[in-house]
Amino acid sequence: MVALEKRVRSPIVDGLFYPEEKAKALTYMKSIGLERGKGGLARAIIAPHGAWEISGSLAGAAFASAGGRTGKKSPSRVVIMGPIHDHRAKGLFLSNSHSFQTPLGEIPVDQEATEWLESYSSLFEENDIPHLHEHSIEVLLPFVKYCFPHTAIVPILMGKPRVQDISTLAHALRAVFQPIMDETLLVVSFNLAMHPGEDAALHMAGECMRLFKEDRRVELFSALKDGRISSCGGALVAALLQSGLLDSARPCLASDSLLSARGEKDRTVYYGALSFV
């Protein structure tokens, strides 16, 4: 019997968005004060997907808010969701790779959870093509590997947001992961705000942070869903809020800092770090 070839999703932005060498990646983790086994007990985190030199410290802060989940509390899986920057793509895409490569080693894909999601709705497609060209999940994976070296991942990409995709993802997350939330960490790759006008981008970012901090979830959900807060990954945050998995959790700012940079099409992009405890 011939063994099936192991499929590994290789990095595409290592050396550009973050270090490609293990030693340099580890040095970076230590430089931002990220330590294994130390931190909070967040059930879900929201982290930016900019280049590490711009927003890596905020991604580290988000993961630190869940970094205390080690030993008996270490998650068995990290459900990591990211947007697709190519707006021609539509739908929800799971990965059929066996693992994702990072500078710190491979992370296995939770095949069973992936199959559960795929069987939940026909809107889920197990298709690696979008994953092979998208960085929004990739830039956060070294943080997953560093903080939770023995966990598996459930990578989910969302194309151009549609109402049915948000609703389907929300209901699927609840149906599949509610019974196993004690051993699951939810991660959304999300940039707070982006706009050609710097003042408008800052206003959106501040509004997003305010609504989150004040736990005004209905308003935040509506603002992200209808685009009043123009973000990258907002539909995924909206799905997470709609899922009800975090109704009893307390929203927190993993960092009070807001960072910004000029992004694609000369837009100002703002980054933040959020969590649910």
C-alpha cells in the first residue's frame, strides 16, 4: 500500500513580513517580552497581520493574553481565521494541508475539526489554493507555535464578505466548538481600520477600540458588518461576535497602543490587540 504524500503549506512572506530563520524569530519573541507559560487566560484573541516590524508587538500582546494557557490548560487546537486580500475570492476556505510550516517548526492541521466544519455547510470548501497565496494567517503562526508548541490549528479563510458567509461561519463555530471550548483558542487575524484619509482611519480605529472596550457588541457587530468601520477581517470578528461562544467572556484590550502604517493603495492602516477573557 502506497503512503499518501504529506502536504505542507510553505510560507510565502517569511523574510518579508517576519524572519525566516528560527534563531531570529526566537530573538524577536524574546525582544517583545513574549514568554511561554506566562500571560493571561483569554478564550479568544484578535491580532493584527501587518509585518512584524510594524505590528508584531501587538500580535505578541494578543497572544500573551492567552499565553497562560499552558500545561493542563493548553489548547488542543487553535482555530485561526483570516481575511483574503484578493477580493475576487468568495466563500469560506478550509485547508487540506496536513501541516503549515513556520520558522519554529511545523504546526499540524486538525483534520477532524476541519471535516466537521466542511460537513456543516456547503459554503465551506476544503481548498488550499487561497491558503497558498494569503498571508493573513501565516504571519501569526509563529506566535501560535511559540506559545503553544504542541497544538494543532484549524485555518479558515474568508473571501469577500457576504452576509451568508458571516452567518454560516458564526453558526458553524458554535455548533462545532461550543462542546470543546475548554480546549480551543479562537484567533482572528484583524486590522482595526483602513482608509485613504489618515484622520478617518484613526477615527474608525478609535471607534472600534471604544466599542470593544465598552462591550457594545451589537453596535460593533453592525459597524463591522456594514462597513462603517472599514477594517481588514471585520467580517470574521462579526462572525465571532454572532457565534455566541464568547457571550460570557469579558472583552479586554490586550494592549492600549494603536499603531499605524501606510498600506495597500496608499491607505492608512491602524493595528490593535484585543482579547476575550
